[in-house]
Amino acid sequence: VLLSTSGSSRNLLVAAGRARSVGVTVWAFTGPLPNPLGTFADDVLAVPAKQAATVQELHLTALHILCEALDAALGVTPEHPTVVRTA
């Protein structure tokens, strides 16, 4: 899973190329398409926002959802469930 607001970060493009060369599936979270990483990845979540901060906030949200889904698939439960307090 590679995160890039521009989708053109050289180090991530190199990482994606190396991953694919050994058979690893590449998922990319990017800003607006088209961009090199989005084109190169097997799957891409592209946020069509102009502000980098908005792209990053949505990437973070999506990553948390992905982690929750993985935990659920593996049967992992948190030791201390989240407690929501109101005033």
C-alpha cells in the first residue's frame, strides 16, 4: 500500500516497480488522476481533491477502514475498545 498525494513520488514509483517485479500486488492511494503511480498500481484509490491536506485526510480514513477490515477478517479484537465520552 503506497500513499502519495501527487502520485509522482519517485521513491514510491521505484518501490511499486520492485514490488510488482516479485509478484506483489500494488495498491495506491493518490490524489487526482491521472498520475504515474495510479497508472502503475494494480488498484488505486484516487481522491479528486485540489488540497493536499484533504487528500491526506481521506487517505488516513481509508487506511483506518482497511485496517479494521483486516482485523475483522483475522478475528482480532482490541483489548480496550474505543470509549466515546460526551460532555
